[in-house]
Amino acid sequence: MGIRKHFEKKPEGDLKLQDMSLEQEKAEGLKFDSETEISKTDWQRMKDLLEGYRQNNQWWLFAIQVMNLKILFPDRVSEFDLNDSAWQGMKKQLESYRQHNNGYAFANQATSLKILFPDRTAGLDLDSSWQKMKNSLEGDRQNNQWWVFADQA
């Protein structure tokens, strides 16, 4: 009980240490329900965006977007058409990042592939690029690029 409650209940009498606690209101949780907040039209537009990324071979954008949608709607993953062509395109993008020593982009693409294709990532040899990713992270730290550091970490 807080101090105010102590005096409301018993205006006279000894005040105890436990009566001197700060009163805190209960924090309300997140009030976003993806099933009700995202309309059928919104959903179709997101799927159309994905299809545009696929058609234009923008596999980095495709991977990030479909990963986010899978997290929001795990039961709708079958609607994303994650076929062998999508796997090959995203894998090719990952290899491009590896060849260009782009640790930040490589880490993001690898994360997307691990979430989207957990059964297929064993052959990607991610361990060989681990040191490059760590070096990229350290470079971001030293250059005070905290948004990149936080995103990659």
C-alpha cells in the first residue's frame, strides 16, 4: 500500500516502511493484433510487393519482406510461394554479399534464409563467413554506426 492509501484507510497510527512504497500503475501490453489490424487489402498489397521483388530479382528486399511477414503470419507462409526459384535467388544474393565482403548485408540475408528455409541452410557454409561478420560489427562499433551495429547484432 502506498502512503496515500495508508492515510485513506487509517488516518492516524503508525506509518510503516512498507506503506511508503511508490504506487505504480499496471503497464498495458502491446495492443497490436496483426489479424485485425492488417486488412485483406493490406495483405494483398504486401503480397503484390513481394511479387514485384521476385519479378525484378530484388532478392534482398524479397527476403527481408517475406521474413517479416512469416513472423507476423506464420500460418500463411504457404501463400508466399517459397519455391526453389526463390531459394536460388536469395542464395545467389547471399553469395554476392560474401564475395564482396559485405558483412552487414550477408548477416541480414543469412538471417532471412535461416528463418525462411531452416532445413536448407546447412549447406551455406555460414561458419566460414563468421569472422567477416564479426569484423563488420566491430567496424560499426568503432565508427559509432549504432543503428547498423544494433541491426546486425
